[in-house]
Amino acid sequence: MNIDQYIKNNTLKILVKPNSKKTKIVGFDEPRSALRVEVAAPPEDNKANLEVVKFFSKLLKKKVRIKLGLKSKEKVLQVY
């Protein structure tokens, strides 16, 4: 899957499902225009957010931070 096609204006919209077996991209949600991502980390103590940042930083080989949605399943990532 080519993730670069989903990055618009250096932002990437994602939908996160925590407590999964493995951290991975599972598809694209058309109505919300967001990537669906399963995260192995639990949603407590910011662990899922840290896992999302680490996963996308490694995948894109760029700096990534959460711009919007720190306490939501819907997040907007800033890609540098």
C-alpha cells in the first residue's frame, strides 16, 4: 500500500483501533477519508498514541506527530 497518496498538505487522517494483536494498516475508510490502523498498544497512559507515532515514523521514514485527536480514535498526523 502506497501511503504517500493519502497524505494531503503534510497531514494524514487515521482511525485507530487499540488493543489489537499487531500494529498494522488494515485498509481505507472511504466515508471518513482515513486510513484504518490497528495498534497493539492499549489506549491507557498515551501508549497507543506513542505506538502510532513510532509506527508511522518508521514506515514513512519521516518525523510524525499527532496534530489532532490525542484522546480520540480519529487522529490527524502531521508529517515532516
